[in-house]
Amino acid sequence: MIRNLWFWGFFAFSASLLGALCEVGLGDQSPLAEQHRRPNIVIILADDLGYSDLGCYGGEIATPHLDRLAQGGLRFTQAYNSARCWPSRAAIMTGYYPQQVRRDTVPGVQSGGRGVRPPWAALLSEVLREEGYRCYHSGKWHIDGSPLAGGFDHSYVLNDHDRFFTPRNHLEDDKPLPPAKPEDNFHVTTAIGRYAIKYLEEHAREFSDRPFFLYLCFTAPHFPLQAPQEVIARYVERYRVGWNAIQSSRGKRLREWGLANHDPPPMELQLGPPYHFPEALKILGPAEVNRPLPWDQLTPEQQAFQTVKMAIHAAMVELMDQAIGELVEHLEKMKALENTLILFASDNGASAEIMVRGDGHDPSAPPGSGRTFLCLGPGWSSAANTPFRRHKVWVHEGGIATPLIVHWPARIKSAGELRHTSVHFVDVFPTVLDVLGVSVPHQWKGKPRPPLPGKSFASLFEQDGTISHDYLWFLHERHRAIRVGDWKLVAARDDPWELYNLAEDRGETRNLADRHPEKLQELEALWNQLWTQFQEDATRDLPGGLDAGKPRSNR
């Protein structure tokens, strides 16, 4: 009798325990329960953000919400993009170098910004959708095809990159939206964030049993520099000191905080924008300067004009941070923040470009208003990219180094720490699949896929995690580079190779090419070998295969 009572009591206790485990998702092995335990994924991209523009990366711009994510997560000091908007987006969303998937120039093949990915080059959203994720996109696209065809359930796409207040070409779920009017009080940055929240509100109502992937792509602080006047006004006094003083103060903070181990290199006075538009300089007038001249050599008119430009840039970054803050607040409201992996980065370094397009530039209008078209230019771009050389488009560190914040409270316990391991956008795809426990697909749409060049950096979420790349490879607009360990080989267009030891000189000021010719030859041979391989990947599905691409060294 006692034995029977013990048995039934134990049975009841076991059943109760099993029920409790199932309720919290530990005893249920159903696919739905497994999906529910998987983290939500949020990838946030800024556009033309400098390495040190954020407060948590040494900048003076007010970015409290991104700073909070950094404080509760990790900051990477040696993260890399692909130097330009569409190549970087291809790398992050496919896991391949952009040339492999024809989203940067491959000789003899339709490629670059108008290139169409091979059938095997699945987007991360397509893979996650097959794993039960709901997928949402808001903001810039710059990938071939449409978001809905690329695995997204909802999408707000901004195709008008010339207007922040009155965009004319924007779509929701692939359907055109009416152009915004001046009286609508519309600003693109705020709208991009709020469309994302709109989709998450629907998710919470109708799909709360499924994880989500949000791909949130701001166009800030890309030109034209446009922001509300009251936000711009908060920064004007701050930037009257000029770009040399801002570069110096940022450089000191970066060293003090352990984000850099070198002082900023001198600004390259002979280096201007990557593309020359003389007509734009005529329109903008004598207050515009297309070289990073010493601040004290500028006329008072030039100093005033340049000061306001950086104030607008800062205002655009602050608006983006506010939009991210609204998103984080909504994730908290959904009780989703704890198990959401957030990655924030920039698609390239700050831009030295100077041009006028869109609605043109009215010099009588308030700077930063919708009737003006201003660009940051090389002086402020050099300061924004502190502590590195050069700008967007180049593959020196200033063009390809990005802040990278990773936040995931459920997994990252060493909050506020730095990670000095080098990582690249091609690593994001395998990292996301790794944390989900999903194998990288070996084929897609019946087509075999080349091996992914990147590696998961999920182990770096732990204090003792490590990863090691065989190489990091770069090519854009004939600027080319390769990094192996601490050695970096880099050249601008048709210039000769330069060789740097980044452990000692990440500012790229001491060219070691003459001292280590054997290392130069070794890295050059590897760069060329990979370039040939990537062209083979890009053309393997085309009639004629490699012959269609006419591979060459691009030297």
C-alpha cells in the first residue's frame, strides 16, 4: 500500500515537473517550441557613418541608445565592411564577398550595383524564412530583386536617396507610396524606424509564437545632409573648433578607452573626394573646400559653412539613434529584448564626396533644409573616420573599418567588453546560422554553392572565444587590399602596393613594402589567387563559365 502511494505520488510529481518544463519550453521537443527558443535577429545598418561618430566609439555626438546597447553588449574594434553601400549589403546578406555574387564589379560580366546574384546566392532572409522566421525589412535596399521576393514578409523600401524630408520614390510591400509633402512633417530616418516598429507590432499580435528577423537599414548620415533645424542647432557651437581639433579629441578618447592603440594619422591634404564634380563646386560657392586643409587656413566664411555641415551630420546621427531607441523600447515592451541578437554597423566609412543632385542646392535656404544639398567632404570625413586614413570607397582602414555593436542579454554575459579580433561582414551570415544551430546550405534552388569565405564569430560572445581568418579580402573601384593576421597589403587604384603591420600601425603611416618584399609578394600572390577564384564563383552559372568573366589580376 505504501509502495503504491509512493509510486502514484512520484508519478504525479513527475507529470507536474514535465508540465512545468514544457511550459517554459524545456521539455517540449516540437519544432514550434524549438523555434520559439531561437533568438530574434536584428541587423541595423547606418549609411556613411564614421568609425568614431558614435559616443561609445569616442565621438561627441549624442547617441545614448547605441551607447546603452554597447554598455550591455560588446564593441568590436576591428570589424570590416566592403567599402561601399551595395557591396557591403551583399556581403552581410549573402555571406560572400560581393564579387562572388556579382554585386561588385567583375570584368566582362553585368555586375556591381546592377549585378544580379547567381541563383545559388540565397539571402539570409530566405534561409531564415525556411527555418520558421518571419522576416521584415525597412529602409535602404540596394540588393538586386525586391525584398518580398528575397524572403521578407513586409518591407518599407526607400529608393529616393536624394531627399530626407520629401521622398518621392518609396514603397511598402513592393507597392508605391505617395510622395511625402513638406507639410507632412516627414523625415526618412524617423519613418524607417517606425515602419520597422509597425511590422513588429503586427508580429506581436499575430505571430508571437515565431521568431523574427529584422533588417533595418537607415540612410543616415548619407548625403544630402538634411535634418530638422532645431536638432542641427544643438551642434553648431560644438564644431566651431574645426575638424583638426575634433580629430584630436576623438583620437585621445579612443586611446584612453582601448579602442585604438595609435594616434590619428595626419590628414592627407592632397586627397580630395573620390569623384570630381567641378559644377557642384561652382554651385556650392567659395565656402566649400574639397581638401582637408588645416582649419586655421580656412577663411571665416569657409569655417562657418563647414561648421554647419558637420552639425547637420551630427543631427542626422542623433536622429538615427533616437529611432533605434524607439525600436529598443518596443522590443522591451514585447518582452523580446532579452533574447534578441542585435548587430549594429555601418556599410562603409564616412564619405569625402562632394556633389549636388536631387532638387539642387539653394544657397539662400537654411543649411540642412530640403532645399539644400550638402555633403560632408574630406575634412570632416577625415575627422569622422578617426583614427584611420581615407574614406568610403577606399580600402585603407578609413573606408572599411566599421563600429560593430553586438547586444544579446540572453547569451552575452561579459557586457561592456571590447573584442579586438578582426571580423568582416561575410562573417555575419555564418554567425547567425551558428547561433540558431542551422547548417549552412550546401546548395540553393538545386544549385551547388561555393563554400562561405566567412566564419562564425559567435564564440566571441564569450570571454574566452577565439576565431581566426585565413584572410580578409577587399576590392572596390580598383582599390584593393588583403589582410592576413596583422599584415595588410593595400593599394589605391593604380598605385603600387603598400604593406603595413596593423598591430603596430593601424593608422597605415609606415609603409613596410621595401623592408619586407617577400611578405608583399606572398600577400599579392594570395590576393590574385583569390580574385581568380571569386571570378570563377561569379561566372560558374553563366554560359561559358570562367571565360565569360575574362578574369584578370586587376592590378
